Amino acid sequence: MNLTNLRKITPVALAFALGPLCETALAQPPEAIFRLDRLNALITIILFSFFILLYTHWAKQGKPLFLRKIPGLDAVEEAVGRATEMGRPVLFIPGIDELDQIETIAGISILGRVAKITAQYDTPLVVPVRYPLVLAAGQEVVKQAYIEMGKQDAYDEDTVLYVAGEQFAFTANVNGYMMRERPATNIYMGAFFAESLLLAETGNAAGSIQIAGTARPEQLPFFIAACDYTLMGEELFAASAYLSHEPLMLGGLKGQDLIKVLIIVCILIGSILATFGYGETFIEWFNAV
Amino acid sequence: MTSVAILQIWIVAFFTLALFSFLYKDNPVYKLAEHIFAGLTAGYQVGLVWDTVVIQKLWDPMIYDGKWWLFVPGILGFLMFARFWPKYSWVSRVSLAFVMGTTSGVFITTQLHGLVLPAMKSTMLPLGGGGGLAQAVLAIIVVVGVVSTLIYFYFSKEHTGALGVTAKVGIWFIMISFGAHFGYTVMGRVSLLIGRVYFLFYDWFGTFSEIF
């Protein structure tokens, strides 16, 4: 069967299988179902998935997987310990974006680990959020952490609380909280925008130890300037694997490292080929449509 | 200027000054502004979501346009209300799992196709002097910058020896980029401040002559 036939048949088969959900798809040209010009993305995803699954498999088998030290993450436990000693709460902000942002999911994942530490030390934890879905996800994660640490009774439903839906109303409220309650530790992990410096500077003025992590390059300088430790970009996504040391997550992280090596190799090959006037086809393969 | 317009300007000026008062220290006026701000946005968002999501994206298309399959996201949304009953709150996890799962899945494709592949392509530059010395130097800076930055984010080996040197070059590139971002963003913030100060000096002070 050639690809032209496949293109014709695929929408029809899908339409029978999925009914009206495919109405929109059928109204579009056949290539909307399977676009050959995006084959590069498919091959890359398959390749990347293979690496991640391979390392995950090895991790599950008990193969030791080395990870270098990330100072910002090593500081998390120390920072929670400081809050315990001082008898003050830990403030954790999982970013100010919706749950459909990958940074928020990374933040929620780290929250789970931080909640385990606070549960272990009986340290109060406060998690203000901006969106109802993040509130629900945060509550689930914190509750689960307390259950896993055998501290179900210590879990307070108001640990994760909805503050305000507007960016600066949220910031004003959290800043007020910081100055009134003076949490010993502030942890910012997720997507942050213009409020990053307002939060970090207020936390600094309140004398809190601060750890931040975001993948937004335009906000990172502010966190670096006002926080004690900052996780930059990829370090944020590596954090949950690093903190939990769960084989499944470690395997994923190792797989991503191999992908980085592959990207570096491709860039170097492409540049060398381009230098000598070759490699047009090779470089075009990375074209995004 | 109408009295309503003057009143609006005074309300805005009050809240601007109330929030600026935090620069001195936390105080009751700031607290009042903070709570009104938070309460107003919460109420406003309930109305906004009801109208733009529930009515415009769910109810109307489902009832009037025959898009009955929208009941699937509708039910997923409805399941979130199970959280009000602790015994059945686990049901809401279905919706949460759906959102988190689809986010992760969609993110992989969009980032790979929209960011990683194009960035790789843009970095594959000729390192020779074909386009002149300046272009060659620029190409070398771009390639070295991208490769060394990627190596900084390589977690599987300790950053020692040649890897450590390359990672250090990477962190220099990152810091230079942050410096540029910092300056650019500060410029934007200063223009916001100018906007507020302009409002206070021209719009608010402008009402003084009409009142007094």
C-alpha cells in the first residue's frame, strides 16, 4: 500500500472508529491526519522515547545510575530543617500558571517531595495557588505525601490554598503573608512572570532562605539576584527525579541526558558539513513545519 | 470631567498608593487593598469562567450547535465537584490525571517540533569565513554557546576536567544571556512605574483643580 492510499483510508477508518469526533478532521485535507512533512518530529519522538524507556528499564533492574550534585536541590532539605528549628512555616509556590503548563506539573511534583520532608519534621507548610486545578492537584499531592510518611492526621486541608486568580492580586496577597508570618523558607518552583522579583525581594526582606526554580529565562536573573539558590531551566525538570531517587524518574532523566548528547552530536555534524558546503539535506531534516 | 470619572480616578489612585505603601512596610491600608483586590478578582473570575467557558464553550455549542460530544470535557469538569464530598473526592483525580497526562504528551510534541528541532537547525551554521569574518565569529559563538550550555545541563557526569571547563563556558553564556534579559526586563518595569507615576501626577492631580 502506498502512502497516498494510506492518507485516503486513514481519515475514513478513524471516522468510523471515533464517530463525530473526526468530523473536523475529515473536513480538512487528508494530510491533516498524517503529515509526512512532520515525519522528523515522529522519528525524533520515537528515538527519544526509546532512550528514556531503555534507561527506565535499566533503572528498574537496579543498575546504579549516577547523577551529579545540584546544589539548589541539596539545599531543600537543609532549608526545611531550618524552618523546623525556627518553628516557622515553609512557603511553597508552584508557579502562577495553570496545570496545563509543564513547569506547573514539575512544581507540583517537587511539592510532593517537599511535603514529605515537612511531614517528616512536622513543619507547617503553606502552598498558595492561583488556579483551582492547581489547588486540587496540590492538595492531592500533599495529602499523598503525608499519608506516605504515616502522618495522615497531621495533614491540613488548608495547607494548599487558593489565593486569587489575578497575577498581582495573588502577588500582593503572598507578599503580605510573607511580611506578616515571616516563613523561614520560601520555595518557588514553576512558571513565574513579572511577579518573580516582587515575591523574591519581599521574601529576602522578610529574612527567609529562598530556593527558586523556573524555566523562564527572562525571570531567572531576578531569582538569581534575590534567592539563595536557583534552579535554572532543565534543573527544575530534573528536580523531582533528583529528590525522589525513584528508578523510574532517574531513568527518564538519564535518557534525557543521552538525548542531549545526541543533539550536540547532530549540531556539530551539521555545522561541520555546512562549513564544507555540504549537509543541506541533513540540516533540512530538522526543519519544522 | 464627570463626577463618576473623577470618582474612578480617585479609587484607582487610592489603590495605587495603598499598594505602594508596602514599600514602607506592611500596614492596614495595604492589607485592605490586598484583600479587596483578591476578593474582586475571585468574584470576577467566577463570572468570567461561567460566561466564557461554561456558556460559550460548553453549553451553547452542545445545545444549539449539536456538538454533543462536548459532554466529555463537561463531565470531566463536573467530576471536580466531587471534591466537596471527602468520600468521593478520589473521583476528581480522573480529571486531574487527564489534564496532567495530556499536558505532558502535548508538550513533548510541541516543544520538540516548535523549539528543539528549529533551534538545532538554526545552530548548524558554517564555521568558516564564507560570509565574512564577522559572520564566522558569530557562528562560532552560537555553536560554542549552545553546545557548552547543553553540557552544563548534562547531569550524568561530574563537571570535572574537560567537561567541567566546557560547562563553565556554558554558565558564562547563560549568565551573559541573563544579564541581557535582566536589563531588558528592568526597562519594561521602569516604563510600568512611569505609567503609574504619570497617572498620579497628571490624571489624579488633574482632578484637584476640578474638585478644589
